[in-house]
Amino acid sequence: MKLSITFCVSTLVASTAAAPLDLFWRQVVADGLTLTQIDALTPQFGHAADVNPTGTGNCDGAVNDTNGLPIEVPCSCPPPRATFIQSLAANIAAGHAVNNPSVAVTFPTDNSTASILARFNAASITLQNENGEGVGCPESSTTWTAQAAAIQAGAKDNNAPTAAAPPSSSAPVSASSPATTVAAPASSAVTTASASAPSTTGADGLSLAQIDALTPQFGHDADVNPTGTGNCDGAVDDANGDPILVPCDCPPPRNQFIQDLTANIAAGFAVNNPSVAITFPTDNSTNSILARFNAASVTLQNTNGPGVGCPISSTTWTAQANAIRDGQQSRVAIATTLSVSTESSVSTSPAASSVVAGCPAPEPTPTSSEVPTPSSIVSASPVSSTDVTSADGLSLAQIDALTPRLGFSSGVNPTGTGNCDGAVNGANGQPIEVPCSCPPARDVFIQSLAQDIAAGHAVNNPSVSVSFPTDNSTSSQITRIQSSLVALQNLNGPGQGCPAASTTLSAQLAALQG
């Protein structure tokens, strides 16, 4: 579907290269709508890119933090309107985010509040996945949260949805059509933080105390070394060895955070960003531990609204998760055995790539809780009895030797938003940003690739076939790189992994193809 959509849009662009621009925008591109109509139905960003650059690649966003200071966003955010509308049109035509297919998109055109908010949701999904899965612009680079909140508040005040356009929006919904009272759809732009009040009994059969025990500690305190600008030292250093600045109220109070996490667990998604699913398994497998890191990270980053919370760099979770992945493997011999249990296919949210990069090393203090604590996790992941040590007659060591190097490291030049420099430069000569956890640890990657080789397809995306020839011909080397890319991009689920831009695999492939 992604290829077909890309083909359709690129063909449309090519076929109209010589035509007037307005003719191009008047052609039907998705669900019977022209680009002009989609543009008119889509809220305005309400903010410009490149406002007050800091010199670090970040600029002022459209949303202020709790101290009244603008939340920093990449200076290229929000993107050019025309580029964004074309991306949105492709998503509407596909019925999902082309760059994140597990996230559905709808774009109703009527004047009900529910439909207006659904369009906000489609726009938000497109914005946050414009350049890849979870790789785009944060919602805080727009005024959409405030606009959607105004739409909701207005509907409640009038006891019926209205079609009034949000502040700073050109959404062409006319007030002439009567609307009925409809519950707003799950939208990453509409749910307020007040919805996060959890039950005191916890969620999914777990008490608050048990959820707390299973959740990694922040590993850092709020309000460390304030700069006087509302920012303080975070838990993670940048490439120069200096602490990345974070809002001084990050991380949040533990009790408040656990309550927010509990609400998300009960809902099965981020209450303040419903398009992002979460799971909170309680067993000791590495996948389950990392899924809990993911749930915690999603909660942290959406504490006060969609994309409005605390950055991962206000915690030590990246280091903790890496320690779990690396240390766990050495303790239970995961590095030499390939688990093919169902635990290996635990699904994570689209935001998972920004999470597996962080979680504090659990304290080695056992507890008597019936629920495993983080301290019991590092040494207690049993290896499945169905583990194998090879695939297609190849040992893991042989697969490793035949697999191209990823050519880049994770955690390079973190921006403080969960993204880091990738291995590939964009058209502007600047590194394309990728999740800071990308590329994955080599041994984790090789295990996933070996699973795919054994299955003959991507285990996490079975419709994609995989082969791994072992001879030295150019075609076989190309095939192995292609299989590596499939494993990389589907590491945590269908289309849920690391982008190719986090490696030099594309350049290596191009070199072989001549």
C-alpha cells in the first residue's frame, strides 16, 4: 500500500509538472477530495518554523511549558504546508499512516465535532510520522492541542457539537449544518490531562503499588542545577559531555506519574494520545520488561497532553533499557540462543523506538511482592525450551559474519526530544533524525535477523519474505542487505523498528548495485 500511494502521488506530481500549480491542487487525490479541499478541511499549524533558533537545531515551539517558556522543537517544524498536505493526502488515501501502517487514519468531511476532531487526529498522526515511523514533528510545534480543546470545550458549553473552526484554523467547517451529540473519537489532539485520574485499585488486576514496583525508577531528580530560564540539567549528557537541558519540573513526582501510567494501562493506550497503544505485561522476559519501559516512556512524554510531557532525557531509562538488553543477554545466554517463543513478538507502540533507549538499572534488592520487581528482572528471564542456535544451518556467529555492519551508533547527538542524529544526511546537508535507540544493539539485531531467516519471512511482518544466501556473488550480498533492512524496520512489529537512515545499509546497497 505504501508503494502504491507513493507511486500515485509521484505520478500525479510528474503528470502535472508542466501544469499550473492551481490545476494540480484541484485534482482529486484521496477519497474524492482534491488537495485544495483537504487543505481547507485541515487546521492551520498556528505557528511558524524557525522561531528563535537556539543554535542547537532547536527553536521555540507553539506551546509553553509549566514555567511559561516555549517548548523547544526542531527548527524545521512545522513542515511546509504544501508538503504536509500532500503527506496527509497520501495517508487519507491509504486509510492509515503510510509511514506507520498500524495507525489508522480517517478524514470525515462533515461538520460534527467528532469529525472535526477526527481530522485533527489525522493531521497529528501525519505530522508525527511524516519522515518515517515516529519520525516527524512534535505536536507542540503547532497550536492544535489548544485548537482541539477549544472545539471540545465549545461543544460542551453548547451541549451539542458545533462546527466552529478552531482558533488560528482555516478548517472549512461551516456552522450551517446542524450537528448531533457524538463522542469524540480517539484523537491524539483532543484528550485532556484531566482524563488521567486513575482508580485507586490500579489497572489490569494490579494495584498501584504493584505497578510502581514493576515500573523503572526515573534515576534522576527534577530541578537539578536550574539555569534560570526554566530549564535544568537532565539525566543524559550530550555529545560534548554536558547535560541535556530539560524542563525543571521533569521528571514529574513519582506518585503522579504512577497514577497517569495506571490510567494508560487501564485504557490500553495513552489517555492523552489515544493513537499510541501500550501494554504492561508482568512476566520476567526481556520483551516484557522493555514493553514496560515503553509504557512508562509513552506516559512520560504525554503526561500533560499529546506530545506534551517530559523528555526521556530527564530519566536514565535509555541506559537502563540498554543495560537490560545487554546484561540480560549475557546472564541467560541469549547471545548464543535464539528465542522463538511468543514473547519475542510482543507488540510495542509506534513510540516504542523512543523508549527502548532508556530505563534505570534496577536495584538488586528483592521484594516479597507477588509481582516481579525491576530488581528481579535482570537475572530472571528463562530461555524457552524451543530456543535454537542456528537458522538454515548457520550459527549465529556465521549469520553475524555474513551480515553487513550497521555502520553507525545509537545515541549520537541527542536533541532532547527522543531523537538523535542518524547516519544519513537530508537534502539540507543535516543528519536525518532517528530515534536515539537506533540502530539496535548488534546482538539483538542478529537474533531478530536469524529468526527471520529461519522463518523465511519477517517474523513480525509475515507478508515480507526473507532469504539469506551465503555465497559471495553481488546478488547474494545485495539480498543479505535487503534482508537486514527488513529485519531492522520490523524489529518490534510490522513496520515498527528502526529506519534505514539509522544505518549506512542503503549506501552499502547502492554501492553494490553500482
